[in-house]
Amino acid sequence: ITELYFKLCLSEIDQITTKDQVDGKFLLKRIGRINNYFENLVRSFDIMVDGMEPEQFLKFRMSLLPASGFQSAQYRMIEICSTDFIRLVDKRFRDEFINNGIDSIEKQFEQIYWKSGATELATGKKTLTLRQFEEKYAVSLIALAKEYKTKNLWQIYLRLSKEEQNDPKLIVAFKMLDTNVNVNWPLSHYKSAVRYLQKDPEDIAATGGTNWQKYLPPRFQKRIFYPELFTQQELDEWGKAWVKREVFGV
């Protein structure tokens, strides 16, 4: 179900990026659809979290080893098509690339954020999950990043007239897309992982052997597609609203 929704998201992105002239109304409609798809995906986690006892889930997940949700190529494609590629670089290296004017997609790909979440806790080496994923998809993802360098959703937004760019509805839609992909979606995973994998004093490893505790929370990666659209306070408190709502019920 998740992958079918991702395919619908990519279909909307394709409609945007292949259209000769995109205006604000057309863009708003398609971004709104993508947000609807992601909101359904986020809600689907409640079914899993509340639909099984931890013992039932842990038994079920053994049949998935060593696969991981990390290996969704379509999700990576959505990320790449949504923003400038530099926004997907691990935050530890992002400023270095920007300050030194390094715009090589290949070099940026080597420091892509998701690699830090696919390392073995014991050795720090790439997990089997990551090695297999890169072997199968790295070349095509790099090619996609090059193709979308000038036509990702942010670049299309920047080509709108100033009046259209300042449309409050369009700004909200883009901010919602950023929040859905980079906060709500990973934290829904995190919520389920904490329920099923968090064990005191010892955590149960994820199916792909990843260090999910540092990979999933947005506050660790600070992955933001459109920082120009957010206030400084919103950037500083990235992901905090989700915690207030889901954990404290505020």
C-alpha cells in the first residue's frame, strides 16, 4: 500500500515537471494531492501500532529479515524530486559543500543523509541493507538527481511569478509537504519502533540492522526541503510540534 501511494506521489511530480508552463494554481493542486497521500500513509501507522501486540509484531517481522523499509527506492526518488540535492546531504557535511561550492552530485551522494542511518552499531560499517541498496539503485538515483537539478519542485516554485510565490495557500502546501515527508512520516516510523523495538535496558535491532534511534528523529538530521519558507523559530523547533501532539497530546 505504501509503495502504491509513493507511485501516486511520483505521478503527480511527473505531471508538474513535464508540463510546459506551470502556474501556481496547477502546482497547488498537485502538491495538495501529494500531501493527501502522505497524510493517509501517516495515519496507516496507527493501524499497525494499535493493531498488534508487541509479541505478535516481533514474530511477524522475523519473516522480513534482513530487508528494511530503508530500501524504498521510490521514497528516495520523492526526496530527490522535491528539493535541491544539497538538502539531502548529511547536516554534518552540508555547510562544507555549500561553503566550498561543491555541487557535484556524485560527491554529495557519498554524504547523503540516509547512509548514516544504515551503519552497524557494533562496527560502524555499512549494513548489508545499505550495500545491497547502493548496488541496485545508486547509479539510477544519481542520474535522477542530475535530471532534477533544475526541475525539482523547489526550482519550479522559484520560476513562478513573485505574486504566485507569495500565495499563502501555496506556501502552506509546500511547508506541509516538507513537514509530511521529513517529520510526520519518519516520526510515525519512530513511534512504531519505540513501541516494538525499544526495550530497557537493551534495544532490539531493526530488521536491517540500522541505528534507527539516530536515523529516524528529525532533530538529528534536520532535513528540511524548503528552509526559506520557514521562520527561524520553526527551523529551531523542527519536529517539536509532532512530539507535543503525539506524545503529550498538546
